[in-house]
Amino acid sequence: MSTTLDIKTFGEKLKHHRKNLSLTQEVVAERIGVSAQAVSKWEMGECLPDCFNLKALAEVYDVSLDILLKTEENDDIKAVSKKIEQLGDEFVWSKANRDAENAHRDLGNDLWEMWKGLYFIEVGNKEIQKRDYDLGSLRICSDYGMKIWDDDGVACIVKNTLKDHLDNVNEHTLQLMRELCTPEGFAIIKALDCHGRLSKNELAEKCGVEISRLNELLLLFTEGQIVEYISGNNMLYLTPNRAPGYKICAHYGIVAYMVIAMASILGKRTNFSTSEYTSYND
């Protein structure tokens, strides 16, 4: 693949980044210490800024130089995914070097911010984008499906085509979902974590569910692989200072967290008017 800089495309990118920030050529010129005519020539693709002005432009537009200088068109999602994977690897390396114990928690927070940035690009309308970004929440509806972002801890995409793949939803699955959404089922989910463990007595005390009902739900949830019990014989999962007990399962347990997310979203429904959150993509 050729890496020759396309001067015309580079100029168009400069113009795009400037307009994204609602800046005039005069304002950009003043910030980096050149004439507005120079900025105009760069955007028209008549000439290139020198290395010092390139760095200044990247700082003004808050974009990395490698992104700014990349002018070849590439719609290969695998190539883009590889770039994101490399960035993730750099995050892990840098975090682990400074704080190995919290490296993955920090990485999760960093990726959360990266994902948020990608989410909000899709809005298109800059005023709505900025308002929702400042509010820490977003709703997008389109023929692709529905999306939601909430700074409290929810990021979700549901494709419309999901409805075409629900043939395996049987009565047992629906029963499991119903019990997850009962007050007792919800209390159990809220009480458990995906990392720490609680004994049955600790769980009963924390969630306030009567013991016979707790036994009934724990049996259903463990059979459905929503919850798992880590016994004293399972040395694979036991670590110092972590006694045997119940925890959210690492696989189907995501459903439990979706129930919590649903409750969070529905609990905020009065904060969002129909006129505010319409279909941005229509």
C-alpha cells in the first residue's frame, strides 16, 4: 500500500477538523502564528505546512499527527480493527507498567471513553452532539436499530435483525427472564458481583430475600448459568482472601447486568422527552 501523502485529501481533512470545531481560518491562523492565507492554501491543497505548523495544527484540532497525516482511503474494517487492537495493546502495556494491579480496570475506563467518542460521532448534528455529550447520555434510532449511552454505566446496541433470530426463546427462557425481573430476583442480582463472592447467609442478609425463596431462585439462576457457586474444591477460581460463595457467572451473567441496565434506563424515563430524543439518522 502506498504511503504517499495526498495533499488534496490532507487539505480537505484540515478543513473538516476546523469546521468540526466551528473555527474560522483567521482564528486557526492566530492560534498557530501564521497568516489566514497560509491556512487557506493548506486547505486548498496548494502547499503543506512545515513540521512545526503540523504539530501546532494537531494541537489546535486535538487530533494525533498520525491520524492527521493519514490520507489514503481505507474502508477495510479488518484494518481499522487491527489499529484499535494495537491501541488497546499499548493501553495495557502502559497501564501495567505503572499500576499492574489496576491495569485492566483502568483499561476498561479508557476504552469506555474511546467507545463514547465513537458513539457520539454518529449523531451528525453538532449542536445535539455537544448537548448530549455534556449531559452524558445519548439515544439513537435508525433502521439499523437502537443505541443508548449513559455515563452511569450503560452502553448498548440492539440491531433490528435480532428479532429474526429469536426462534430458540422457549418457555423456560421466558420463565428465567420473568424471575430475574421480580423484586426478589432483582435484589439478588443487585447484591452479587461478577468478581467478589457471597455465602448464602451473606446473600440472604444483603438482599433481604426469605431463605426458601432465595433457594428457589438460586437453583433457577445457577441452572440458567446466570449465577455460579465457587466451592472450596474449585482451586481454579479460589484466590487468597476470597472465600467460597455465589457470584455472577462470567458468561450468561451478562443478562443479569442487562436487567440492572434496564432498571437504570427505565428509572430515568422522566428525564428524556420524546421531542429531545428522536431519530437522528432519519
